[in-house]
Amino acid sequence: MPSFRDSYAKTFRCLALVALGACGQSADEPAASDTAEETARAESAGPVLCNDAGTDAGPGTDAQVPPSSAATIVPDPSWTCELPQGIPSPEGGELIFEGTLETSGVLNVGKSQYGTRTVYPLTRGSFTGPRVSGTVVNGGIDNALSLPSGAVELESRALLRTRDNVNIYVRSCGVADGSAVRIVPFFEAPANSAYAWLNQGGFVGTRTVEDGKIKLRIVKPVARPGAPTVRVPADATLPQQPWNCPGAQGPRGSTVALRANVGIGGSFAVGATGKGSRNIIPITGGTVTGTNVQGTVLPGGADYQLSQPGQALREMQIEARYVFKTSDGQLINVRNCGIAGGTGVLFETAPDGKYGFLTRGNYQGTIGIGLGSVNITVYE
């Protein structure tokens, strides 16, 4: 099997062949400019896979190699980012903004039932663009999931505050294969604000992590006829992580699995966006107690609430994302979502580890409001 370096070189050589009109040329026919090392590497790599503009490989080739920055990335059907036909290149697109998200550190949850999880609590930052600029507010969270196939699935939530004090919520979906990372941001801005145009969507971007900071570049892409297409490799070896909140499933059990007292900060209201009214409540810490697990809730993440006009409080949609650390040092990723009247709780940890039982049960929660905290009881 060709190495990562071999595959990377093969992809870019393919693009060069396209430019020369040599699509379909075999890798054992080196160009005159190839060095001896490159020739040997190409011979071991096999045929060159070209783009989808009248090539031997054909449209949507399953080339599992890192695409160029000009390629369209087709995600796995389990994590499409609402663009199942492919996420276009941000190259040459209209700049929306560039931003830096600062984190409180890297939380390496490690192996979970879905893959290998890394979490970045987002604390602050800034963004600048021609039509929208401002700061990043505490309470965001960035989740990266590495799969055995080599693909990465990304999901992040952040609250932006513009220079004229308008709150904008953004949830981003992303995929990565090799060195290429694409994200698709979904904005929720007040419908009566100067930023309502963000609600129309159609944006893509890049995400890089440098020195514990996450850097974003968001654009409105331009059409690129004939752009090379690369598919993110499928992975059927593990369960698929859910994009949408699954909520409570089936009847609630009577056995208390654990209780959590979760500290919360002041809330940030986005207002009516067309999807409802978004309210974000940062998580500041807390404690977890149970017969088989005890620990502390780490600061970071938030409860991302969404309500509809005339909706009863108990029907409000909630989704809390945070991490807690057990008394013996294991990090466990938590997703508690549903409606205020009853939630489903998903725990991420190693299925074969000490706390693997948390990945196998049907856990549901109830929520009580305290002074500066919420009290969560989780039933199995």
C-alpha cells in the first residue's frame, strides 16, 4: 500500500497531468522533470487518479488520497454536513471572515465507541471580515473525531458577538481526509438584524489548529467546473455518531446511574432567527456522583437551548455539551439533549474500559434548576 507521502505526491502529480492534457497517463510513465526518487515512488504507487473533467477516473472517484485545496470533498453518507454531493473548495471564494478561536486546552478523551475523540473548549477569540467582525464569546466547544479509516469528523459550536453587539450562533460541521479540512458553518443571526443574510447559508471554510488555537477562514464559494473530486473514506467498523440530537429513547428506567450538579454562567440570547429563539448558557464546572462513577465537570461547553413561539417551557429543546473527569483521571464526553421535560444522555468513553458500561445503557435525564447550577439526575 502506498504511503501517505506517496499518495499526496500522486494527487498533485495528477493535477499537473490534467493541466498538460495527460489524464489517464500511467504513473510508470514519468515526466521528464521527475527525479529518480519521484519516479521510483510513482512506479510503486500505481496508476494516477485524475479529476472528473473527462478523465479515466471519472466523476466522484473514490481516490482515498489527500485532495488538493481546489478539490471538492465528498463526505461519507453518515456525516454529510448537508452537502452529500460534496463540499466545494474555499479557494477564490468571497471572504466572509477570518477568525481565531482560543481554547482552555486540549481534552484528549481518547478511544470511544465512535472513534478517537478530542475536545477543545472555546473561551474567546476574534473574527474579522468585510461585512461582519467582532469577538468570540465563552461557551463554545469544538469536537474532533478520528476514525480508523483515517477520516476525521468535526463539529463545533460558537457564539460570535459583532462590534455592534449582536449575538450570532454558529454550528459547524466538518470533514477531513489526510491534510485537507473542510467545514460547513450554519449561522443563526437575529432575523431583524443587519446580519440576517448569514441565515441563508451556502458557506464553506477551512479549519486549522495551531498552538492550541483554532483558526477559521469562511467564504462564499464560487463554482469550479471540472474540479477534482475526492471522497472521504467510509468507515463501517464503528457506530455512527449522531449529528442531530437523538433525545430520550423509550420508557425511562427507575435506576439512578448518576447525579450531576452542573455550574452555569450568565446566558447569552441570540433572539429570533427563523429557526426559533436561541439561548446559550456556558458551563462553568460541577460535580458528578454515582455508585460506579464520580468526578468533576470541567469548565467549557454550554447548553444550547432553542425555543419556539408559544412553546411550553418543558418542550424547549436543549442540548448540553461538556466533559467530566472521573476521580481516577478518565475524561468522558457528554451530550445531554432532548426537551426540558426529559433528555437522552450519551456518554463517550472506551467501550472496553472501566466506564464502558456508560456507552451501552439507555440513559435518560431529568433537570432541576438551582442557584447558579442545574441538577441532573440520570436514570438507566
